[in-house]
Amino acid sequence: MSYELGMAAFNLEMPDVIPRTEYSAHMYWELIEKVTGVKATPQSTKEEQMKATQAFVKAWDYSFFGNAFVHIGHLNKCRTKKGHATFASGGVDFSAEVSCPFSDPEECLDFDPIAVYGEVDERQAIKDLNASYYEKCDLFPNSVNTQGTYITLVTGLIEIFGWEMLLLALAIDGDGFGEVANRYTEWIMPYFRAMAQCDTPILRIHDDIVWTSGAFVNPKWYRKYVFPNYKKMFAPLKEAGKKVIYLCDGNYTEFIDDVADCGVDGFVMEPTTDMKYIAEKYGKTHSFIGNADTRVLLNGTKDEIYAEVKRCIDIGKNCPGFFMAVGNHIPSNTPIENALFYNEVFNELKRR
């Protein structure tokens, strides 16, 4: 029933049971073994890990499984390496590699993505998107699968330039860097046209436009260079009848109305973004996913975990497109007993 629940929610049909999804929990190998009995470790083969992930996604009844074919690998020809702290089980994602292909912010202002990465082959992109989509449908047949982008615009620029060069370039010439954003949009547009033509009915569009504290540059810059470009990107998707689900980490509360105005059909958010505002203003017209605080699962008591799940469900239960999720992942340092209790509480409260 998880697929049916997910599609009903995306179509704003108010299913009797609140659907759910999670992030990273399906790669938390100790939790997976506890829930399913299927053993996998960071050293297991990809096939063994996928078998465990599939068992967990089915056991926890994911109604939505987000995928994005257009990811940071598409920028590898010119990308800043920022290192990576330990997050995944066994610390397999740790990286101390730090490098930047730019030595001066002026170089950033001259950057031309099409000249560097080449023009995107739109027809090949359609084939690749469909192949990736159907692969995920085979792996997770009980979930609503998606395609989409991880490097939509601001995230793409962060990956290319890194934070230091990006902020320096913005400080030196905000409008000049806005033109870089415009050129980046022209480069990535063929992927959006391809997504409009691919078989995926629901597209997940990820872009981290803020920090945990909110905007990192004057909001006027976003309204001049980010949201107008979003409208260009999303236009072919909307014309094709796709549902656009927008995902941003951090606190994008001040930009919720701007994002809605760009034509999205749903919001995904971390706990710092005001889900209550979304529910009150867009809860009858948009889907939304979130947003229990993983810090409560990490350090909280059972009473605090219960209260956090109830907070989310109280906000979303009268909204037809609400999905439950821990808004900033269930990482592998989460106490297993807390993750299990979170799931118990959700199952207790999930019926409308």
C-alpha cells in the first residue's frame, strides 16, 4: 500500500494513513539488521547492501524514494573538493581532500559552464533519466520513485566554486556573479527539458539556497537571480504535467512564498524551516514532507521523541499531501532504540 499512499498524497487525495519516507536510515546497517534480520556492513558488496536496503525500505514502508540523476558527478571536470566529515556507517564517506580550481574570485566571475562542461545532449539525457528511473522502480517497486536534480542552481555553484570563492565573488560583484548563475542555468536547461520528456511523473528538485541560519546573501540577490531562473527551469516541467517537489536544506522559511511562486507542487524541509507556515498557507494545495528533528532522536528521551513525532503529525494530519519524515536524516550514530521507538510512535499515530 505504500505506493498507493504516496501517489494519493502527491495527488492531494488525503489517504487514511499518513505516508512516510526517510533519509539515510536505509543505509544504517545495524538498524537494518535489527529491523529486518538482513545483515550488511560497510564492507559488504553493493549487492548485499542493496538487498538489506530493499528489505528495510519495505519494512518501514517508504511511500516515497527520492532519486536525482543529475548530481555532482556531472561537475567533476571542474569542481571544488571541500572534504567530508564522517556521516555514513563505518565512516566510509570521510574525505580530507580539499582543493579549489580557482585561485582568484575574478576567475569565478568569468566562468562559463557551457565552455567548461560542454553542451548537454538532451536526447541522451532522456535515455539516461529513464534508465535510472526504471532501475529504481525495479529496486523499490512499493515506493513512488522519482528523478530530478541535486545541482539545480545554488548547490551547483557551491560545488563548483566552494564557499570561500563563492562568497568572495558575491561580495566583489553580486550582479556579475548573478550572470554566472544565468549562464549556469543555460547549461543545465537541457536536463530540465529532458526531465519534462522522461517517463517520471514526479521530479525532486534539490537546491540548498540557505544556511541553517537562513539566507547567506541579501535576499534581493535571490529574487533577481535565483527565482527567475527557477521559473525558466520549471516551466517545461509544468507544461509537461510533472509534479515538482522542491527540497532545500537549512532554513528557507523566508523564501517559501518565492519558491511556491515558481510553480512547485511540494516542499521538503529540515526542522529549521517552518513547516507550520507551509501547512497553514499551502497545506490544501501542495504536498510537503517533514520534518522531525534528528537531534531529538539522537539525544532525546522517549517522551521527547513522542512529542516531536506528534508535533509533526499534528501539523500535517489535516493536510492531504503530508508525508512524515525525519527532516535531517537518521544517521548511523542515532541510538537504535531511539530509531525503533520513533518508528513505533509513527505507526501509532499515522492513521488520520
